[in-house]
Amino acid sequence: MEWIFKPWPWYIGGPLIAFVMFLLLFLGKNFGMSSNLRTLCTICGAGKSTRFFDFDWKTQQWNLLVAFGAIIGGWIGVNWLSDSIAVQLHPDTINQLHQFNIKSAGEAYMPEELFSLQALSNPKVLITLSLGGFLVGFGARYAGGCTSGHAISGLSNLQLVSLYAVIGFFIGGLAMNHFLLPYFF
Amino acid sequence: MRQLYFLFIGIFFGIIMFKSEAASWFRIYEMFQFKSFHMYGIIGSALFFGVIIIQVIKRLKLKSAFGETIQIPNKEKSVSRYILGGTLFGLGWGLAGACPGPMFTLIGAGFIPILVVIFFALIGTWVYGLFVKKLPH
């Protein structure tokens, strides 16, 4: 049972994600996390501003429960199921991030330079987090799904359009990672 | 009771996201640098089993726990919305290093600044809703 407390390898994580998709299908639902963002907009009253949000959010209650569970799961993961949470990275990755002044690379789960409370007082960090979040929210709805809806559910169902979406995810991700990210640090 | 199933599936999903490190900003960065097989292994093996699961469900016309035939809707046909929307999503994914599933997990794991990311993801979703008719789809 020792392995549970270590980081899980890809051949454990991947099949378990497929199993989550199966469980949701077995309960008559489809796996897709970004729909929750739309539902939350509706709950906040966005239905008054535009018809896109004018639907009965209670039909999506099940998905909000999955999201709420994911919060609890994160808490359990860090507090009960981990002895050390530092992510083991390739030495080249660590070197590169050190050059960008991300000194926590190799020693933490998330970069402290972006995801600690102290970091929030840095305006550059606030821009990074808010712009990143905005693009994820806008892009996920525009593309009709995110990593779970397209890269897992859609591709598993052999949907060609999900392949277009995933190609888009990588065009954007690679452009950000290789050309734009250095300007944010 | 039904609601509890969804809560438990969510808890299970959150644990997987955290423990497989798919929720780590560093893992997403390294994926786009092609320095590690880890994320490709996760997505690839999820897909390997995902394709089999969906084929079995469709061919055997399996029923859900509540006795209805399992419906897996086809996605709407288009190219532009998927490439354009996908690219914008990818830019955000590469910057914030978190997609919508892990965002929730990271709240529970105690990385408070993720709330800024989520707040702006909600704004982004809302702005899309405002301009939905004006965008090419």
C-alpha cells in the first residue's frame, strides 16, 4: 500500500480517469468539467444578461456535485494520501524554470512564485492568473468543452471535431509555452 | 442518494487529479516542453480504455444503473469553433497550467490563488455567452 502515498504513475492515473468517465456514463451522464463554469454563471444570475445562461441550472446539479467532490478529493490527496508532494521534473525543465526565476521547480507541487499567497501581491502574477483563467473559461465554452469533454470523452467517442479541439489546445499551449510565457516572468 | 454517487465520483476524480500530478502547473509546462512522457501517458492510457469502454457500451447497447439506454451525444459539426476556441483554451492552459477539472482540485489542495484563475474563468465563460452570436462557429 506504500505506493498510494507516492505520486501515481501515468498508467494508474490514465485508466482511472477512463473509469471515472465510465462511472458517469453508467449513471446516465457525460463527463465534462467546464460545463460547471457555465452553470455557476447561471447561478450568479447571468441568465438575465444573455440567453446563453438562461437554463434550469438544477439539471446540472449532478455535475456541480462532481466538482464539489473534486475539491474534497484535492484536500484528501494532499492531507491523507501524500508523504511528499514535490513533483519530480526533468533536469532540463528545472534549469529552464530557474532561468525564469521559478526557483521552486523540482521542490514543490505548484510554483510558489505563482500560487502562494505572497505571490498575489505581485501585479505580474495577478495578470498571469487572471488572463490564464479568462482564456480557459472563454476558450472552453467556445470550443464546447475542455480537456475532459474533448480530449477524454470526445476522442473516446471517436469524434473528429474533438480532435480539432485538441489540436487547438496544443497550438495554443505550445505557442504560450514556447513564445509567450517568457514575457510573463 | 443519487446525489451522493456524484459526490463520491467527484472525490475519486479529485484524488486522481491530485495524485497523478495532472493538477500540477509544472506537469503541464513539462508536457508542452516535451520533456516528460507523463501527461501523454495519462491522456493516452485514458483514451485507450475510453475508446474500448464506449465501443462496448454502444455495441452491446448497455443500460445505465437506472435502466435507460446510455446516450452518448455526438458533438456539433464545425471546424472553426473547435480550432479557434481550442487555441484560446490552449493559450490559457499553457499560462495558468490548469484546466477546469484540476482547478477545483487545487482549491481543496490549498492553493488559494487558483481562486483568481477560477473567478476569471467564470468571467471568460460569461463574456463568451455575451458574444456567442457574433463569433464564427
